[in-house]
Amino acid sequence: MTVTGADPDGAPDSVLADLVLERLTTAYGGAADPGRAAAMGAYMKDVAPFLGLPTLARRALSRTVLAGTARPDERDCAAIALRCWALPEREYHYFAVDYLRRSAPRLSSAFLPVARRLVTTTSWWDTVDPLAAHVVGALVAAEPALGAEMDAWIADEDLWVVRTALLHQLPRKGRTDADRLFRYCLRQSGHPDFFVRKAIGWALREYAKTDPAAVLAFVTRERHRFAPLTVREALRNIGDPAGRPPGSATAR
């Protein structure tokens, strides 16, 4: 995928993107609710301003925006995502994430730098996590050679890139590369940030739905390397051999 003719935001030229963004800004902007927007922004720690669109209403508007539009190619996807990300309000980023999730089967390894840019721009769990599991993860599943890129991402200085590497196998179930998962967890076991420690526990907890014995053995053997938060998350649904029963915690 080339970006010749890109606009100042780095998005490639795309007639489809022109149409979608014109419809999108009209539809979303016309439905904005400033009162709700303030509360939504506060909930997300003011990482970005909001228009104030509830999820169901936003997705209904999105369907209207996309009605009758052509199937995108990879260039269109990059243009739409990057142009959405250049807009300040968070709902436009959500639109891009949803669009890329639907379009993931049409994306190739060439899209990975675009995905990384999205992960590292206006970063918070609400966009990073679905990008990790359903866009980056889909790219790696389709082209296993990209596992080498994930091996680099897990050692990155950006905590959101690290979180993406940890979570990119989240939906794989029996197709999970358990050795890679466990290796990544150990690689970042001492990370000081909450969002990385939480992601390690979440990734292990999700894989425990497929192979609880493997996760239990791994955590039992390596628990001295992990923060208590990580251990609680990892064993939340299968119980702790140290005597603490399965507990409750937030998913993020």
C-alpha cells in the first residue's frame, strides 16, 4: 500500500474516504449532545473530547453513513481511519475502529504501520484493545510472519504497543500460540504500568478458558515474577492454588 498523494495528516487519497467523512461528520455532528459529552469525556479521563453519542445511537448513525458505499480496499481503510483519527472527538475514532474490524479480512501486512500509528495516537484502552485483538491480531493470524513484529512490539518503550502485543491473540482460543503468550507475559512481568500488568492478567485469563491447566501451571511456577494484580486477573475464573478463591475484578 502506497501513500502517494497523501493529505497533510498522512492519509492516502481516497474518493471513498471523501464520501464517508462528509457523511460521517454531518451525521455525528448533527446528533451531538454536549451535556452527555462532558460525562463521557470525564469517564475516559479526558483523553479526548466527545460528541456525546451513546453506543447504540452512534452505530445506528454509522449504518446510515455507510449505506450504499463501496467495499473498501486497503488504501480506503487507511484513509478513512487516519482521517477519523485526525478529528478530535472520540466517536470518530470509534467509527474507524469498527470500520477496520469489519474490513480486517481485506488488510495485509502493509497495514501494520497504520495500525501502530492508531495505537500510539490519542492512546487509551477504549481504542487500543479492539485494535489489538481484532485488527492487529487479525493481521498476524493471516500472516504468521508478522509474529516477528509482535516480538519487537513486546519490547517497545510505548506501553500501548506492549499492551497490543500482549492482547493480539485474545480471541484465538485453541489457535493461541501459548509459548509466545507465556514468553510475552514473562518479558513484561516487571512492567511498572497498571495497563500492562492488567493486560498480562487479562491475556492469561482469556487463554485459561481454553487451557486452564496450562495457565494454572504457568502462574504457579512464575507467580513470584508478577504483580498481585496480574495473578488475581489471571486466576480469577479458575481459582488460586495459594488458597484464594476465584474473585471479581474489572475486565480492563
